[in-house]
Amino acid sequence: MAENLWVAGFDHPGAGWHQLDVRAEDGPERVAQEIADRGGDLNHLYAEAVLPELKLIRQGAVERGAAPVVVFVPDVPAESRPLVPITAFVAPWGGPPPDGGPASVAALARVPRDYRLREPLIGEIDLPAGPALRVHELVREEPTEDGRRLLMEYVSYYVFPPGLTDGPVEMTVSWSSPAIGAEMAGTADEIAASLTVSPAAETLPAEALFGKAGAE
């Protein structure tokens, strides 16, 4: 994983939410163990079933240079996958820094995409971490192994922290149940409002950052 010039942290709800240490190869196993530690045979089976999804989430995060990553695993498993229905992460901008701040990102976000089920909701907002563009999308994912195409909602915040010159920082919260869309959109806004971004040289050691949802 490439090193970022900054480190991020954010608050998240408590029960059911787990920090996924994407820099550790056994990060998924650690989260699975936390699920098993809830007690009972069911949670041991639950942990085994959720582990492949946690590994895929970590793999995607490593490829994007994302950290921190937080996942929600409910007390009662869903009847079908995904068993990890909600994720939140922070990642670097994936290309040359855009010119013009949030407005320049808005132009890119408005480009039509075949996978979207509706026009995205796009708006400029001010966050404590800096000015940002908020993009709320409802999309149809690629087919799963069993042929299903899941509906996913994403709220992404492209944040321009003061003094950061290598492009915006992306924070995305996603969930797999449109039925909870309104509630989750509010939760996503609360998480984004807690986002902090600091130069890497000014951050605390990794063990001090975890607990808020901080990146190493």
C-alpha cells in the first residue's frame, strides 16, 4: 500500500461497527474473531461466513490506498449476502489533482454512468475538515457469484483540506439496503462531520489513532 502524505480519522457508531486494519494481513481475521467473541455457536459460524467478505473489502482497500476502513456487521446475520452491509472508508484521490476545488469534481460526478439507477444528488458543503463535494448515488453492482445484481447506495465526500495539494480526500459510506437510505444518509453526514485530516508527520503512532477510526 502506498504511503499517503496525510492521515485521516473519523468517529462512527458503536455497536456492530468494527475497525478493519487494512495494513495488517490478518486484519479480516481479527474482525472475524471479534464477531466470534460475541459468544455462542451461531456467532462462530457467522464469523466464518463473513470472513471472505472481509478479505475482499481489505483487498479493495489496499488497492485504493484506503485507510481507515470501518465495517458494520449486525448482531443478526442477513438472510443473504452481503453479510457486511455497511462500510466507511477514506481514500486518496485517484488521479491528477483537479483544478477548481469541489466545483471541478462536480463536473466529473455529473458524467452519466450506466450503472446508476438515478441521477446522483450532488452538492457543495462545508465540513470541519474543509470544503467538500457530496455525491449521493444509487447504483446496480456487477453480478455476484449467484447471479444477483445488488443495489447499493453510496454517499461520497470529496474533501479539500486546507494545505493539501495532492488532490481531495475521498470519504465514502456505502450500504446495501435502499430501504434504510434516508437513515443511513444522515449517519453518513454525521460520520463525515467528524472527519479529520492531518499531515502524516504530525500524527500520533498508529496505536494511538485507533479507537476513533484512524489511519496508521
